[in-house]
Amino acid sequence: MIESILFTFGLGSVCGLILSFASKIFYVYEDPRIAKVENLLAGANCGGCGFAGCSAAAEAIVNEEAPVNACILVATENISEIAVIMGAEAGTAEPLKSYNNCDGGNRATDRFIYNGLNTCSGVASFYGGKRDCTVGCLGLGDCVRACGFDAIHLGPNGYPVVDREKCVGCGACEAACPKSILEVRTMSQRLLHLNASYDALAPCAQTCPAEIDIPRYIAHIKNGEYEEAVYTIKERNPLLLACGRVCPHPCESYCRRGIEDEPVSINQLKRFVADMEMNSGKRLPIECAPDTGKRVAVIGGGPAGLSCAYFLRRVGHRPAIFEAMPKLGGMLRYGIPEYRLPKKVLDWEIQGILNLGIEGHTNVRLGVDFDFGSLIAAGFDAVFFSVGAWNDYNLGIPGEDMDGCFTGIDFLAKIGNQEEVEIGRRVAVIGGGNTAIDCCRTLLRKGVDKVLLVYRRTRKEMPANEVEIVASEEEGIEFVFLAAPNKVIGNEENQVTGLEYLKMELGEPDASGRRRPVPVAGSETVLDVDMIITAIGQSPELGFRGKGDRLDDLDITRWNTFEIDPATGQTNVPYIFAAGDAATGASLVVTAIGGGRRAARSIDLFLNGKPVVPQPKALLNTHIPESIFESVDGVKKRQRTKMPELPVSERIHTFEETDLVISEADALYESSRCLGCCRLCYNKELT
Amino acid sequence: MGYFELIIACVFVNNILLAQFLGNCPFLGTSKKMETAVGMAMAVIFVLVLAGTITWLVYTYILVKFGLVYLRTIAFIVVIASLVQFVEMFLKKSIPALYAGLGIFLPLITTNCAVMGVCVLNIDKEFTFLQALVASLFYAVGFGLALILFAGLRERIFLARVPKPLQDTSIALITAGMISLAFFAFQGMV
Ligand SMILES: Cc1cc2nc3c(=O)[nH]c(=O)nc-3n(C[C@H](O)[C@H](O)[C@H](O)COP(=O)(O)OP(=O)(O)OC[C@H]3O[C@@H](n4cnc5c(N)ncnc54)[C@H](O)[C@@H]3O)c2cc1C
Ligand code: SF4
């Protein structure tokens, strides 16, 4: 008895002693975080995370080879604690969920049939699988078998459907899928993902500068799930009310239905659900990731600034917007007139964005009311520039500074700010873009007798949105094409009395493919006008530079825009980013929104101390060649829904909104016209 | 018994996995992928050679000497566990390359039943030290052989059509049973 007690005791002590000495002698420096993380893991050595045991998993987490929520067993609090140990980072403390990217399923065409092979990975190992589509679902359910939580089943259309309630985000399905159809991601990762060449994307979604998942939201509308449609849009575009009204919808030019029929009226559907949310009176709650405490200064509260701030906030950072004008919105407020985008609607939309917890400081202009140094001193970790393009180009002709001469942005901003402007009776607006048209239509509503639009090329070359040109034609605006202003004629009181122009004719095409206008000698003609507005383009106003701080080191292009890496939005000063008109030159609202999100992704990387590199294989609004068709079969011609609008006689006297929203029945009909495209397959219409 | 027969007996006839059914958990757990299976096999060889010889020494020179043979099991467990821990620390510091290859498997087989079983068998069969060393080495080789064979099969089974109730572990157990039957053919050779 005694011996055995003595023996066991002795053996224990000897082993213990040896081990404790060994741990001193053979001590290897190990990241102390590994031990901390390991303590927070389940300790079950189950291997569910894909690593051999918990200590291996802890090491992988600390070496950033595994996400902090790699362990499938621990509680959310532990994950948040691990996230704290690892330093705050977008998405870390958020739950992972599986998403299915392919809804083609059985409709995708088969290339080969392999009898007997009944798993996706088996089939995939032969020539990439039996389906024509290079990325699409093979439909044999490896993911269903891989899921240990019964969260995936194959839906009636032959592709996996994830039950988000049951999904624990373990990643087993993603690992099992040979095609990366199932992706296990956090909300933040999804918000910041840029369209990539391996994604399952319809041609319209590839074209959209904001990268909205268009077929998905249209499908939601078709099923009457309007809230889901709004959420789908808001994953990529926080300004859906504004875009639904003013976007020239480049997506529609690539709509597959448009090859055989008229394109789906994508933008009106967006406006329909956006208005639905606003008119319902209650805002759909928007989720934000846990706070990271990192602060970002956003200079300029236009679409680019609002979009960047929105995405930064949703992934957990703390953006603050600094805006020079009395209210936020940029050109949406001070450029685009009331009859196209009512201020009431814009206010509602912007308030929704600010409600997420974004500070908006208005009436503060960088370079006048505060300087760059004070921003940095205030502890902002990064700065985003979205100052737009507010400097009108001058014509460079004599007499341009007479009374009665205005520039486009200046004029519209005054109107937008409800300032009094002295308006003439007969007005010439010079230019062919949106600004020129908006000036014309605004003037008309202000009650002038005659508006002439003077453009040096022809209607075909006008850069303004087609719908805008049509609307202004209807409203009775007179176009003077192929006319190059030569000089402004005035009286003794320095007041404009006329505009002399030279007639032009179209010559050889220039670099942009448009035929270059050349003046016809001796063709001087005088227009009898008493007010002239020049709207021939804008460039950014960079007056805040040249004050001897870091901003002077910024590279500026010869168009006076910020020189950025187009894939990241980063400037040559690592903590300064830019997007929108300030980086691209005058462009579109959606482009500014897409740029803002792209920059938000880079700023997030930067705030986490990671290298700011372009996302691998990002499409950046190029197209996937195989998805662009010449012809499409299985399409029955069906009339595109007409946009309801105020009758011309009514609308030219008021600033009431001109374009109206389509009815629910029309929205349902229009959404049924969508072919629900992906890369290759789409829903054929049977006759 | 000559050493040749001993080797054949350990690897094939009395294969620790397929004839004695010891060490089934790592056998099922790490046989899904060939890469992991190879790593595991190496780790088992390494640990078994050490454990088999050390426990033989402990048994012969301590337990027998002091008449404490009845404490064999408990003593073996403590010795093997500490040994593996010690080796892990040693490798991490001195031979990091080897640690990177085997390290992650070591804690998983600390007191694996195959390890324990071989140590006990060495004693029961009254092996000499050299015989114990050879037996431990080749039992482990037999373990590795079975594991790697099995991983190869399972990689293929993954691509095949398996009825739902039989998927994953169940089909693995059935397959294991059949390989085990095949190994019965070696019975009676030595
Ligand atoms: C008249 C007009 C009509 C248009 N119509 C359309 C249309 O129909 N569809 C379409 O898609 N696009 C249209 N556009 C283009 C679109 O409005 C712009 O591309 C878009 O607004 C650019 O967004 P942004 O955020 O880059 O810049 P902006 O919207 O210009 O915003 C920049 C903001 O920065 C602020 N700011 C500038 N300097 C400072 C400073 N130093 N400190 C603080 N704040 C500063 C400005 O006050 C402004 O609020 C139109 C543009 C104009 C001018
Ligand atoms: S039919 Fe629908 S999915 Fe296809 S391109 Fe047009 S809008 Fe996009």
C-alpha cells in the first residue's frame, strides 16, 4: 500500500519536475496572443475548423491564416474577445453565414453527362464539370452532404438553398464546393466585395458602376418581396431614391433582353421599391458591424462622400462628413433641380444615412473654415476626398464677364440654395451636357420667354442623358446645333444683348470617336439674348491646396483631378483616398457611389494595417466576355413599361417632380420581363 | 522467434489497427486526406518507438524491481504522456523543421490506445529490449501502412455515390471492416 502511494507520488513529481525544467530550457518565444486565443477556444480538438486541434487553430488565427471565428463551437462572446485580442477589424466579430451565388441550377445547359459520377467534386475533376458555365452550380449536392448542421438543401430549381437560421458559418460547404458557389462571409466582407471575374454576374450587374446585384432585386420585386429588394440595393447603393430618379442607367444598355426586345426598365423598378420604402413612412433597419473605434474624415458630402461614409459606418468605423454648403447632398442638391429630384426626397434619404451614426458637419469648407492639419490633429486615421467638380470651365471668348453672364454650376447652386437670381427674357445656354439641359429646363420653369441651347456638335453627340434631351425637346427648348460661340455682345451698361457664334461642320472623328467640329469661315451669326449661361464642363476646385501641409504632396492630374489608383482609390499619400467627380472628372451619381464603396474597401484595409492592394481579379466595370451575347433566343417581345410623367403643359410652369413612379401592377409586370440572367444561362420564355 | 518473423508479425499478421483494432480514433479521424494521414503515420512511428522502449525500461528496471507490477497501467500512462509533452517541447526548440511536420499531431496521440497497447503487448509477450524496440517500430509501421491505404480509399470513396445513410463515417467503418477481413489472410503465417 505505502509503496504504491509513494511510487505514484514519486513518478508524478519526477515527471512534473522534468517537464517544468524542460519548459524553461526549451522555451521558444511564442506570440502571447496564441495562448490567450487558445484559452478562448472550445478545447475539444474536434478539427471542425479544419486545423489539427485547438492549439493549431489558435496559431492560425494569430497568424491571420484563419478568421477569428474559425472555431465552430465557441460562443459569440468568445469570438468577440478573440477579435479584441487580434485588434479590431471589419467583420471579425460578426457572424459568418453561407450565401449561394448561383441561382442557375437546372436551367444551366449541360455540356456532358457523366453517368455514375454523382458528386460535384467528382464531376468537377473532369473538364471542370458537366455544365457549360465555368462558375455555375453542378447541382449534385456536395455542400448538402458537407453541412453538419442540416442548413443546406437542394431547392426545387436544382441549386442549394441555405437556411441562414441554422447556418453556423463553419465553412464546410465552401470547402466542399468545387465551384465556389457557396461563400461563407460576414456582412462586412460582403459589403466590401468588388465584382470579380469569377463571380456569377448578369451583364447588367457587370455594367452597373455601383455593382448592384440587379437580377436579384428584380427577382425579389417579382415575388413581391419589396423589403428584400431594398436591402439588396442597399448592399451596394445607399442613394436609391436619388438614383432611381436621376440615373441614366448604363445597365439597361447591356440588358440581355434589350438584344431582342426593349431592355428591362431596371431603374424604374429601383425607384418603385425605393419610393415604396419612403411612402411606407418607416425606415427599414440597417445593420452595422460592431464598432472599431477608427475615425475617418470625409471631405465633401455629395454622393461619393455619402456612399463612402455609409459603407465605412456599416463595417464598424466612425466617419464624419465635412461639407462646405449649408446642406449635404452635393450636386444632387445644388446641381440637379427640384423637378427631377425633390429636396424633400433627398432629405429623407440623407437622414437615413446619417441615422446610422455618421456625423455630418455642414457650412465648413476645407481651406477656409478649417485646415488639413487640424483634421489630423483631431485624430482622424484616414481622409477621404469627395469634393466633386464645382469649377465651371470658361469659354475664353471676349465679353464673358458682362452682366447677365453666368456659369452653369454657379447658377444651379444658387437656385438650389433658394437664392434670388436675376433672370433674363431670352436666354442662351451653352453646352450639351446634363448641366446645360438642367439650366434650360430650370429657366423655362422660372418663366423666361425663350431658351436656346447652343451646342457645337449635333444632337447625336450630346453627352446629356437621352431622357433629359427628349424631355427638353418636348418642353419646347430650342436647339442651336453646330454653333461655336465667338463673342458676347453687350451695351454701354455692360449688359448682355447678344451672342455671336460661328457655324460649324463635322470633320474627322477625334480620339473620343466623336467627329470633330470645324468652323465654317465667315459664318458669324448673332443670337438676340439678354442672358447667357456657360455649362461646358467642370473641374474640381482644389483651393485648399498650397497651404504648406501634406496636401501639397498630392499628385494632381492635368485635368485638375486627384491622381488615384483606379482599383483602390488611394492617392500617393497613403492615408488620403479620393473618388467621385474629384477623381474621375464630371461623371455620374452611380459612378461616384461605386467609387465611394471602392475607396471604403481600401480605407478599411488601411485602417487594419493591411497593404492597400487591389482586389484580385476585380472586374472594375469591365465585362466578362463570355457573358456578352450577340443574340438571345427564347425571348418573346413584350412592351416595356412607359414612365408616367406630368403632361408638358403642366410641368413647364412648376418645379413639381416631372417623372412619376410606376404602379405596383406595372412593377410586377416589368419585373416579369427580366430574364434573371447570370453569366451564361437565363430564363427562356416559352411561347 | 527471429526478427524477420517478428517484423512480419507486427506489420501484417498482428497489425495493430486491422487485427487488434487499437487506435481507431486517429484511424477514422485523420484518414480523410492523404496528406494528414502521412503526417499522422510519421508521428505515430516516432512516438511509438520512444514510448515502447522507455516503458519497457520503466517496467523492467523499476516496477519489477520494486514489485509494483500491478501499477503498470497507471505508470505507463503518466510516462507516455510526459514523454510526448517533453518531446514536443524538445522538437519545437531544437528541430523546428521536424516539429513543423509532426508537431501538430503529437498532442493528439499522447495517450492513444495503439501506443498504450503496444507498450503493454511488449511486456505481455516478454520481449527483450531489442525485440521490444523492433516490435514498437514495426507495429507503428503497420499502423502507418493501414492508415495510408485507408486514406487512399477514402479519397476515392468521396467521389463515389454513397447512399445517404451510409455516408462518411459509416461507409468508412464498413470499408475498414473489409480491409480487416483481407488482413485475416495473413493469419497463421507466423
Ligand atoms: C446639373 C447637373 C446635373 C446632373 N445630372 C445627373 C444625372 O441626371 N444623372 C447622373 O447620374 N449624374 C448627374 N450629374 C452628375 C452627378 O451629380 C455627379 O457626378 C455627382 O454628384 C458627383 O458626386 P461627388 O460626390 O463626387 O461630388 P459632388 O456631388 O459634387 O459633391 C461634392 C461636395 O463636396 C463639397 N465640397 C467641395 N469642396 C469642399 C471643401 N473644400 N470642403 C468641404 N466640402 C467641399 C461640395 O459642396 C459638395 O457638396 C449631374 C451633374 C450636374 C452638375
Ligand atoms: S434581363 Fe434582367 S438580369 Fe438579364 S440583363 Fe436584363 S435586367 Fe439584367
